[in-house]
Amino acid sequence: MTQITKTDAQWRELLAAKGAEPVAFAVTRQAATERPFTGKYEGHWAKGVYRCICCDAQLFHSGTKFDAGCGWPSFYKASADGAIQEHVDNSHGMRRVETVCAQCGAHLGHVFEDGPAPTGLRYCMNSASLDFKPE
């Protein structure tokens, strides 16, 4: 998949035009994390598709969302193989697996191996990195 590249100024302009959350640039382009239980999709249960706020790539379907109690929207499966790339993240004195949008490289969150069946995975995402399109 060809990765979309833009300058920081272009990303800021695009996110502002989309009405993204104020922390969206810091989260998606600088790998920041929103505070738990503050994101607009943490308690959101409508049917539809969660997309990358930066490039509109489809990332998750609402049918794979579950309440992990962690304060961030959590999913047990990406919407398609290859939609998300994973990288080892050794920041903050711990080893985690960072998730990024395969299409534009936006930081999404992290994936953990403590999720429900059938995958056993918990994609713990920042709401600020997501956009939602209802069914």
C-alpha cells in the first residue's frame, strides 16, 4: 500500500477542516495519547465503520468493538488484513506494540494480547485518531 505523506502544516490543515478533536494532530502525527475516558468514541456503540481521521482508510467495524473498561475504544479485530501496521514501542519504560494506519502512518494506539475471542487481541485506540461513518 502506498503511504500518504504530508507536511505537518498540511496535516494540521486537513484535521482542522475535518473538525477533528484538538488533540488529533498530537495523537496521530506525534504518537501522543488522549486521557482515558475522554474520547468521543470510548462509549460509542452505533453501528458503522471506524476510519482513520487523517486519510479515511477503513480500520474497524463496530461489530468488533467491545467494552474493555480501559478508557479507550477497543476492538478485537481490524476491518481488513493490512489496514493496520504494528511496530514495537519501547517508550515509557515498557514494551508495547504500537498500531498505525497502513495508508498514512497515523498513530492509532496499541494492541495487546488480552482481548476476547476469537482473536484474543485488544486494539486500544485513541478516539482522536478515528472518524466514524454510520451504517
